[in-house]
Amino acid sequence: MSRSSVRGFAVASATAVTTVGAIVGIAAGGPAAASNDNLEATAADSTLLADIPAGQQAQVQTASLTQQADAQSAQASASAKKSAEEAARRQAARDAKSKKNAAEKAAKDHDLETQAASRSTSRSPLQNQSSYSIAEVQAIARQIVPAGQFQCFSNIVNNESSWNYRADNGAGAYGLVQAMPGSKMSSAGADWQSNPATQVKWGLNYMNQRYGSPCGAWSFWQTHHSY
């Protein structure tokens, strides 16, 4: 349907309304001259309305309904798209939170396992056993002696017994720190002859009480080769 046809239909519709108004005016007793003019205009406009085929009038109405339907469809599609995007965003947020929680839990479990393993490792050398290697004895000493004093303590033990917790000089000195007599170490534990942890505890306490610290004892030892 052409633009001019649509326009013609609009004019015809307006003319029809005007005609009805004119007739109503006459019925109400309006001026005769005005009624005559309205009737003439109505007659002329009726000719225009008759010129528009009924099929084209239907097409105009159909086109209008189609446009309304298209507009409603576009609005519905936009609303559906927005809803889908919002749902996707929420799901992504939930997934991200779940992954974060899982990662945090895995990290926490790993830390707990590491701590448990560390505690297990740290306890095992302190348990009394039939024999200890030099590495095991040194590991025990590191757990007992403060880190800042360990090297001084190690220097004394290395010179006194070479880290042999059963070292006996034949004159009564015994153990890692060569306590004289060895039985002095019983104040730290009855197992002083076989447990290096007991010997380390006694030696550290002795050095602290007499020299202030293992480093104080090591300073004295370097001058006198005994302590």
C-alpha cells in the first residue's frame, strides 16, 4: 500500500467524523448556513472515502497491528535476554564462590596435614630409642636449644664429644656435653645415659646458669678449652 493511499485513508476517516458531527449539529438546531456548508463538505469528502478500496483500508489496519506485534516481540526478546544475562551472571558468581571455597578448604587441609607431619617429625626424635644417629641427635638439639644459640652449643658439643651421646672419657665425664661426673645429668632425667634429649636439656641449663648462654660458654671454652 502506497504512502498516498494511507494518507487518503486518514483523510477519509477524518471526513467521516466531520460528517457525523455536522449531522448531529443539524439535529441539535444549529445554524442553517453552517449545516449547509457541512453537508457540502461531507459530500465532497465522501467522494474521497469512496475512492479508497476496502482492501487497502484493511491493509492499513493490518500494518498497524503488525507494527504493534513487532514492537511487543522486540520488547519481550529484550526482557528475555536481560533475564538470561542476569541468570548467567548469578550462576557465574555462585561457581566462582564454590571454586574459592574449595580452594580455601584444600589449602587449609594441606596446612593441617603439613602441621601434623611436622609435629610427628618433631616428636619422634625426642622419644627414647635404642640408638641415635648424629643427625638425629643434632635434630633433637635444634628443637631444644634457641636458634640464636645453637651454633655456639654445637661448637662445644662437637669439641667435647663429636655428637656422641655415649661418649665416655674414662675419667667420669659422660655424654654430649661431657658432664663431670655424668650422673649430674640425672637432674634432667633418669635416662641421662641413653637419651640425648635429656643430655641436651641438662647441658643447655648448665651453660645458661654458669655462662649466661651457650655463646657465653663457647667464648669461655675458646680461651680455656673447657667450660
